[in-house]
Amino acid sequence: MNMARNIGLLSNDNGTVAPMFGLITMALVFVLGVSIDGSRAYKASTQVSRALDAAAMASAREMRHNASASDAELQALAAKYFDANMKIAGVADVVYDPLALRSDRVAGSVTVDVNTRLPTTFGKLMAVDEIALSKSSTAIDESKDIELSMMLDVSGSMGGSKIADLQLAAKSLVSILIGANSSGAKNRIAIAPYSTAVNVGSYSGKATGLFDANTCVTERSGANAYKDKGPNGGLLNKKSTNCPDSEIVPLTKSESSLNSHISGMTPGGMTAGHLGIAWAWYLISPEWASFWPSESAPKAYSDPRVKKVAVIMTDGEFNTSYESANGDSKAQSEKLCDGMKAVGITIYTVSFQAPATALPILQYCASTSDHFFDATSGEALTQAFQEIAKSLSSLRLSG
């Protein structure tokens, strides 16, 4: 009897374990299902947010550059970008309602909302058929039309592969900024090649008052030596006949014209860096607006839709100047850079395999330490120019 009683007890224990095992299994399935659907929801939420951000940014950019665009047109554009990015992300199982769009044309912002639903897999076992995902994104287009001048060193030390590296780097900047014009921007770029002097070509007579064959221009003296006053504030001098073959290029939005000029640059001569800085300033200064052709006239410093930028590039120490009363090239460069910063010009400086003695003036002229680049290779030079161009885009997401 004892044996029978013991066997009965064992049988009862087995009957208890089986239901418990079933409950545990169901719990594990439930946790696994929740985990899988939760992971899918998180991934979908991230991808929906990214697609919505792209839609909001595209609409904000369009509103900024096309004042006549209606909210309905902006909404259609937002839907186009959202759909395209959702397809790229591969989230076909997400169902979404038509996008809703609100614009604030004073603030320059666009807000896009979307309600989406993600069908569950394991959730259906617990009567949860879908996961709702409501998202909103606001973009503010703070971008400005860029007026940028590139001061490019074409002195003798830029010979060999270095000039080719510079040409590649400069063209990459042109491609990014002028290419942005396709989205409605009105970016323009000017070029100021320099060596022993600056070649201003057909503008030399207006700049110096001397209408002769020499188109090489040097600095002016007097009260406006370090200012951006036009020639009426003091004519420039011609104290050298040795300057680059490449002439200055006033502001233009023609990529082909800029690239052609860059391709034609050849190295030779010394390094009168302050002259390059001065002409990089004159090319984007409204004080010189009447000096240039109308299509190249710089906008006012006070124009809220324009950002003025100068890129100062060299591979060597500034070592040539002409007006002894003004100080040497480095001293003049400092004063010119001070003047540019004072009127709101953002200055980027780029050293290209330059000696340590050349760096202090570049670091001084840069708007901040983040605006100074020390490129030690051709690849690094191109990367620097590309980073400068990309940093000038200021479309941002709010919140």
C-alpha cells in the first residue's frame, strides 16, 4: 500500500508540471513576440522619422527658393520625398495616411505630420493587430545665397603635382556650391589667384588709373590701405610686372567658366599673400559693386539672405610686399583679415604642405580654429575644400 501511495503521488506531480510548462512556454512566446514586434516597430519608427525629415527639409528648401509655391504644392513635394525615402528604406509593410503639412512663411519653417500603422506578427495572438506610429518633423531653411571668393596660391612653389591637386580641390568646391543652384540657390564664386602680384586683367585701368599694358596690381597706401573702399577711396599701384597669367574672376554662377579658369592656372613667382587677401575681399565687397559687371556685383553686407565667405589658401610663407610704410605682407594680411571679419565675412584658411612659419597668419585670419585646415596631401586638400563647401549649407531640423 505504501508503494501504491507513492506511485500515486508521483503521478500527481507530473500532472502539475505539464500545465506549468505550458504556461511558461506561452509566456516565453509572448515575450518573444513582443520583442520581435517591438524591434520591428523601433526600426520602422526610425525609418519613418528619417523619411519625414527628408520630406520636411525638401519642402522648406522649396518654400525658401520659390515664394509662389502653395501649401498644396509643398505637400505634394513632401509626399514625393517621403514615398521615395520609404521605398529606399524598404519598409513596405508600414501603412501610412496622406501627409499633413503646415507652413510658417515668416519663420521659414515647414512642419509635416504623418500617421502610420505597422501590422503586427505575434501581436495578433494577443488581439493586437497593429502598432500606431504618429510622427512630426519641422524643418527651417536658414540657408543663404553664398558669395564666396577663393584666394588661390599660384606661386612657384606650387609647381609639379601641387597645382593639379589645387585645381582638383577648387573644382570640388565649385561643384558642390554651384551645383546647389539647381535647387533654387543663387550661389556665386569669385577667384583671386596671386603670386608676386595679382593680375586684374582689363580692370587694371579702373583700379589704378593707369591704362597701360601692365595688368599686375599691388597694394595701395594711405588711410584706406586695409579697407575695402573702391578705387575712389584710393587707387592701387603697379609696382610689379610679375604676376600670374591667370586673371581674377568676378562673382559668377557659371561652373564651366570657373572650372576653365581653374584648369588654366600655372605656378610661378613669389608669395604676396596680402594682395590675394585684398582682392578676395574686393571681389565680394559691396563697396566695389559698381566696379564689376552687374551680374557680378556683390550684395550689401546687410542683406539677410546672403552669406559672404573668403577662402585663403597658401603653401608657403607670405614674403613679398611693396609699400614699406604699410608693413610686411604678414602685417598687412592681419589688418586686412581684421577688416573682413569686422564686416561679417566668414574666413576659412587652408595650408597646403606649408612650413610651420606659414601657419600663424592662417590661424590668425581664420574666423575660428575650426575654420583653419592644415592639409598635408592632395587628398586632404580636396577634403578641406569639400568640407568648407558642405558647411555652408545650413538647412536644419527644429526640435
